[in-house]
Amino acid sequence: MNQLEQLKRYTTVVADTGSFQQLGQFKPQDATTNPSLILKAVQQHQYQHLLVDTATAWKGKPLDEVVDRLLVKFGCEILSIVPGRVSTEVDARLSFDTEATVVRAQRLIDLYQAAGIATERVLIKIAATWEGIEAARKLEQRGIHTNLTLLFSQVQAIACGHAKVQLISPFVGRIYDWYKKQAGAQWDEQAMSGANDPGVRSVRAIYEYYKHFGIATEVMGASFRNTGQIVALAGCDLLTIAPELLSQLSQSTAPVHQVLRADTALQQPLQAVQYDEAGFRFALNEDAMATEKLAEGIRAFVADAIKLEQLIVAV
């Protein structure tokens, strides 16, 4: 049995891609997208027709609406392949605007419903800023489920849990990147791998907190740099994995053991924490890594969203 098959015994495997033609061979339950993945996909020959068809059909409409229609078109294609859910992201330029995020999320859901897709098969991805988490709280109250992304800290995770969001995506690889860069020549790759990887440690701490306090929000590890990070989180609720790493897992028969367990988390001596807005902002500010990576992630998604718009305008 290969590592991917073993992993599926303990964890729901999700494909992290906009390239839906790759999905069939790995049989993931769900799929996640973001502006960068969609931008990458539409520049590939086999997906360009989706961009051209959408841009042509809705020419003259507001650009943000055409973008949302393109995202939903990709989402519908993905949902024809995966049995579960797709995550579709709200424009990252709205990351600090609660009401605008709610409106944009509602439009995405309306477009999915018009295409015959049930609301429960869609997760609206929103950056885990204070405003984004508040938008998710409001959406969840409407029955629209959310996936809080660009999540780098326990602070963000706890606030998401209190907002009763459906799912969070803590970014393993980007946390690892930050600590590796900070350490420079002092970084010891072997010593900081597996269970000691700072990204792995972060997700494990979030998972244990949620399970210990009975928080129903799903934890989905994301942004992996290598299969060692993935295997070290076997047992996490979900893991979203890029196709190249899914391929590596499917080609290895090394053993995979369940590492994260809810029953073990219940035994941890943890203290419950709650944040109001001021407390959240201060605690996040105290975490240099999370502050920097959140800001950097929003900037990168915005840059790719703008490039996607430029491709649409050029049609």
C-alpha cells in the first residue's frame, strides 16, 4: 500500500490545485483553489478555453463579476470530479472589509446555485484577518460555510473557532519558510524536520487545542514543502496537497502512522483563551512570523488576482 493510500486511512486528502484534469488519478475527497492556482491554470493550454469562454460571454460586465464567474466555472469542473467540496476564494483586496467580503461570498454562492451546485459543496475562502473572521461568522450564520486561509498562528485559529467557521487552513510550508530564512546558515534541516518542523508544530498545537476544547471547526493543513511534513500530520482532519506531492506519496511505500489523535489531545494540559478585537490584534502583532506571512500572503494573492483580471481584459 502506498503512502497516499495509507494517509487516507487517517486523514481526508484534499487536492490543492486549479488543474482539475490532474484530480482523477489521486481520488481526493475535496479540492481547494486560490487566485494563484487559478492564474497558473488558465495559462496552461488545456484550460485557456475556460478563460476565453467566460470573458467573451460576459464582456461588458464589471470585471469583478467576470472573475467570480471564472472562479465558479473552475469550481464546477472540479466538483464534477471530486465527491466532496471545493474551496473558492473571495478577492483578497477585501481582506479588511467585513461587509464587502460577505457580499462577494454571497455572490459566489449565488453563482454556484445558478449552476446547480448545492451550497454545502462549496467553502468560501477568506483570509484570516479580524475582518475576514467576522465575515465568516456572519456567513456561517446564513448557512454559507467558510475556509479561513492564510492562517499562521494559534491566535487566528482560536478566533476562527469562536466564530464557528467550518474549516481553517494553517499554512505549514510558509511557516517553515519563515523560520528557515530567519535561521539562515544556522538552520539544521534534519533537526527541524518531521515532528520538529515549525509548521508541523503549529498545526499540531491548533489541532490539539480544538480537540481538547471540543471546537467543531475542521483543521486542514496546507502549503506543504515536502512529504515529510504531510506524513508528520497524519491524523489531522484534512490535508490539502499539491499534485506533485500527491504523486510522490503515491510512489512511496514507506510506512505512514497516525500521529495526531483526538483522544491524546484531550489529555493535554491546555488553557482556554478568548480574544476580543483589540486582544486579537495585539496577540497577532506579537507574532512576527504570523504578521509578516499574513501580510505577504494577501499581497501575493492580490497581485495574482490583478494578473488574472489583465488576462480577462486582454481577451
